[in-house]
Amino acid sequence: MSLSNISIDGPRLLADLHRLRQFGIHKTGVHRPTYSEPDMQSRNWIADRMREAGLTPVIDGIGNVIGRGPGDGPRFLLGSHSETQNHAGWLDGALGVMYAIEVARALGHGVDVACWADEEGHYAAFPGSRSFIGELPDTEIAAARNRYDGTPLPDALAAAGLAGKPRARVEPGRYRGYLEAHIEQGDDLERRGLRLGIVTSIVAIWQFRLTFTGIQNHAGTTRMAIRKDAGLALAKLVVEIDRRFPAVAGPRSVWTTGRITLDPGAASIIPGGAEMLFQLRDSDPAVLERMQAELAAIVADSNRGPCEVTLHAMSRGVPKLMDEAIQNALAQAAERIAPGQSQHMPSGAGHDAQLLAKVMPAGMLFVPSIGGISHHWSEDTAEADIVLGCQVMAAAVADLLAAT
Amino acid sequence: MSLSNISIDGPRLLADLHRLRQFGIHKTGVHRPTYSEPDMQSRNWIADRMREAGLTPVIDGIGNVIGRGPGDGPRFLLGSHSETQNHAGWLDGALGVMYAIEVARALGHGVDVACWADEEGHYAAFPGSRSFIGELPDTEIAAARNRYDGTPLPDALAAAGLAGKPRARVEPGRYRGYLEAHIEQGDDLERRGLRLGIVTSIVAIWQFRLTFTGIQNHAGTTRMAIRKDAGLALAKLVVEIDRRFPAVAGPRSVWTTGRITLDPGAASIIPGGAEMLFQLRDSDPAVLERMQAELAAIVADSNRGPCEVTLHAMSRGVPKLMDEAIQNALAQAAERIAPGQSQHMPSGAGHDAQLLAKVMPAGMLFVPSIGGISHHWSEDTAEADIVLGCQVMAAAVADLLAAT
């Protein structure tokens, strides 16, 4: 087990992360939307860092920066993404990219680095990693638009200087696996006093649209007794979910009503229609099935009231299991370097690793988020935790390479 | 009591109402927004009908059509509005305007007719009748915009050919009172098998904005136990109102949550903010006070939960009592012409009569709405009820004129 007395350069890693933060800096965080000027500047800067690390970088036709190492031996692909949510944190994505480059520098061999494009979904769901595994058709690129300002994706690619560039594809057999480090984005490590999370699976997201149909009418002249208020029916259903779900949910299940719209949504009109987006996340398909069944039962109960409710399943994902050998390597390295300071845990958020997991063994390592905050400029992680995570990742990759 | 053996011409009234429906006809209803081409065509057509009835019409600088009768004797002002809500009914407003003209024709004296502009509030709250009573400042006109498409009111007035025209003002002492006929817009007359409603008061509307502040966070990584979900807090409060208000409300009180917004309103983000518009209506100030106190108590209870809730009173109107002598004249005429088929009742909707009531005695007469439907193209009233209402109004006005 002494194969991995490899050591990363903590100050160098931190200096690079702080430099990367300058691209689109916003308060203590970053505003670096996909294909924006700071995003493309940062991708070029990342390509330069890859080159310095002895890799050969290309920025491909979707904006992925892929740095390939020399030689033909066994190798791992390490990476994450570099763009951010709007006015968001400095480590979400950036941490995993700089870990990958630092591990490449520390090991000197056996590592390729990927900096994926648009994991944050400004234009599409994981277009960078999907492109790399061959699951992003040209037709989808042609039709995609920025979800905030409507800019067509082809226009954004052209403005970023990426039009016509080839898109990098995974070479079959090249990699032993994929590893991605990321901030936890929750407070589970922090509240348990732990510093490292070895990801067991990336939870599945099940999305539903619930549509309520009542009767639109005048808010002054329609007696309470005869109203069919779609907004009230919706509110009752949201409260019923809150009341009944804890009994069927798993210990880490989460559920969210993120959007509510009333039709027509005017002060003096009883809403005749209403709609809500509802989402479940869990890593256990049996728990997800149980929660969906309870949701259907709640909808059936609601349909005994004055309004009609329909439940439409928009998407039902599959939990992505992380590779056991990679989990073991991460756990052993963590236990060696920081005994008793790690745990296994699922990821509640989606990551590019769930796409890479479709074509190779994949694993993820989490470091704590202070206060559980992410997708906000105040997002942060203690510097000692940042350095520790990279050290554990380097040791695990060294072990994995030595074992192959 | 035989003073009022005056008789209106039912077929003529119905023919005029059907002709007026042609301006902006939509299915069996009408789409005639304020200052639109069909609205201005209809106002010119109405002015022509006034002229035929022996009145002298002017279309004033806010779009009111005011038809003044000859002579100096005692007189009443009769009227309503002619524009419609978008894709709405053919009688809401139009009925009262054509009743006024028909009564002027039937009586031949003692009647001026008003066709108010924008009672439906495309640009402002009752700008036509407020202009007439001197409560619409030029500064408000300059700042007002169409609530659907943002067109500035001065631009709309210019496009309608009204720019620079003087605005008609009520002449002090000219009128003994104001009468307005209108469809009920509710189902109270219908379900009681009645045909005429003598309005006792126009209910007050109290509007509130409730703002919920939680913490915006990631819908996948934030445990249920630590969430501060502003949308859930809102839903619980809406349901609590539904549960607790019946105990404090009056028999005709109504309350409505017409608009709900979540911030940011995305499927994968726990709402950090939420807002709702909530409205109470009743004709009894004591009942309104009781309902507001209960709302404040519900808000206080909600503030013991994870989110902060603030209650802001946007407006608290005063119920407008209709004049007793006018109510009596309407009730006696109704009893004479259609015995046992009328009732006294408040108006749950606002009407121009509540503005005129500030400067002269005012009254209103309701006819039934089939199925209680209004603000929808399917709005309708039985032709026999339309004719009966006008006959009763003519008789009441004749009696009132004879009594002065």
C-alpha cells in the first residue's frame, strides 16, 4: 500500500484555483456562463496549464478542453467543468478541473484531463460530456438555445470561435476509468465533522408536471361554495405531499416543488388553471417507485375535490452507480491520509460522471461545502480541505494505476 | 303608483344589443378592449343612437360618451361602460348602456346617458367615471400603461383620435342621481329563481401582498430537514386561510389568492422567495376587519415556521352604499311589474356606480347571469330577463322623476 507516496503541491493548486477565479470574478464568487468571454478565456488558460503539465490540449467543437498525456500505458480520465451558474461559486466545477491538472502534474503519467462544457446547463443537459460519449446529435445542437436569453447554441459557438471545430470522442479502450472531484453542495459532511465523501451513486431525478383544472371566474361575484379554484387545489396538494411523503421516503430522499403558475394569475380572477413542477431524487429505485405511488395516491385523493388534477411524468432517470474498485481506492487513500474523516455517500446533484459512467468505470470524490451553500457567490470550502481532497485523489489514482 | 305606465320597446332594445355585439364579436361574446378599433367604432355607434334618442352626444378626452338631453328639469344620469375584458361577454357593460338609451327613448325627457371608458381596467381603475367626477389627474394619464401590452395611455388616446379633446366633468346640481344596470356576474339570482337584484351596496375590496422569505438552495443536495422552502410556506398559508376563514367570514364574504410567484421558479431550485396576492370582499366593514385580523393571526402562526412572512395591505376600500330612495323606487317598480321576483343584494364586483356615488345618490339594478358566468365569451342572460330589467328601470326612473 506504499505505492502512493505521491505528493501534490498544495500551494500551487490553491494559486491556480485563485487565478481561475479571476475569470468572471463576482464578489467572492464567479459569473462565468458557458461560452461567455470569461468562460472562453478560462478555457484557454486551462489549456495552457494542461500544456505546462505535459498534456496535449484541444478545445473541441462543443467547448470541451481535452488534454491528452503521452505514452500508451494504462490511464485514467480526470475532470469536471469550468463554467458556472450565473453569479455562482468559485469551486463548483473549477475544483475538479484543477485537481485533475494537479494530479497529472504530480503523477507525470497515466492521466488525461477533461474540462467539460456547460455542465451547468445554460444551453442543454450535460452537452460536453454527452458529446464526448457520442450522445449529443447535431440536430440537438442546432435546436438548442440559451435558457436565459434565448441565444441559439450555434450562434454562441460561432461567437466563441468554436464553429466547425471537430468534437472530441472517447477512444474505446483508452481509459481504465473516470474520476471527478467536486464540492458536496450539501451540508452532510460538515454536520458530521467529516472532510471527504466517496460517492456511491448519483441519484436519479424523477420530474413530474401536475396540472390542475378548475373554473376561472370573477373573484367578487362567485360564491365560495361553488368555486373550483385551481390554485387552492394546488396548494392543498403541495401541503399533502409535505404531510405524507416522510412516511414513504428514504433517509436521503428529497422532493421539491420548484415552480408554480396560476392561470390567469390576476388578483381579481379565481384561477381556472394551475401547474406545478415536482421533483424527486433518491439513489434507490424502490424508494423512487414508492414515492411516485404515494404521489399518484395524493393526486387521486385530490381528484375527489372540485378540480381535476393530472399527473404527467416528464422524466424518470436511473441512479448511476459509481465503480466499486474506484470507491475502494478512494476509501483506502482517504483512510491512510485522513483516518476516520471520510464516508460513503450518494450525490444528490447530477454530474458529468453520470454520463462517463455509461462508457467506463466512474467514481467521484466530494469535499465539504461550508454551510452547504452552492450555486451562490458565497460558496466556499476550507483551503485545508481543498488540499486534502486533491492529495487523496492523487493517491487513489496512483494506486489504481499501479493495480492495473 | 300609476305614474309609470311608461313602456320600453323590448325588440328595439334587443336589436340594438345584438348590433352592438357585432363590434369585436368573438364566438358568442365580444373582444373589445378599451380604445381598440372595435371599441371606438362602438362608441361612435352609441353616440349615433344617443343622437337618434334626442340627446346631444360628445366623446370626451378619455373616451367617455356623454349624451345630454334637452331642457332644464330634474334629471337622472343613466349609464355603464361599453368596452369589454379580453374575449369576454356581450352584456357586461353594454347592457347598462343600451338600457340607458332605451329609457331615454321611452321617457323622452329627464335622462342623460353616460357610456364610461375603461371600466374593465385595461389602462387604469375606472378612469372614465373618475375623470367625470374630477378624480383622474393628468399625471396619472401620462403614466398609465396598458396592463397587457404596455402601451402608454397617451399613445392609445392619440391613436383613438382622442388626444387634446376636453374631458367632460359632472355639472354640480344637474342630476338627481345615477342609475346603472348590469348583469349580476354571479349565480345568486339564478339559484334562487329570481330575475331582478336591487343593489344595496358595492362591496369593498381589501388587497394584500404576502411575501415569504426562505433560503434558496439546491434541490438535490439540501436535506429536507434543513430546508427553508418559501413556496411550501406559501402553500401552507393558503390552505390555512381556506380552513380558518369560514369561521370569521360573513355569509357573502369572498376571498381569493389570484396570483402566486416563486423565486426563482426553477424545477431544481428550492424557492428562496415567494409572493401571493390575496383579496377580501365584503359589504360590512366589521366583517372585513375580522377577516383581516384572522389573516394577521395566520401570518403570525406561519412566522413560527422556517420562513419569514410579511403581510402588506395594498388597498382597503370602503363599501359604497346605494341610495335608499333609488333602492325603494327600483324595488317598488320590480314588485309592480314582476311580483316576488326580485331581492336586495350587494354587488361583489366593482362598478362605475361606486365612483358616481361619491358625488350624487346612486343605485344599481342586476339581471341574472346564466350559470353565474361573466368575463368569458359564453356569458349570457335570457332575453326575457333583459327586457324585464329595462322595463323596471324605466318605471323606476319615471317614478323618481315624478317624485322630485
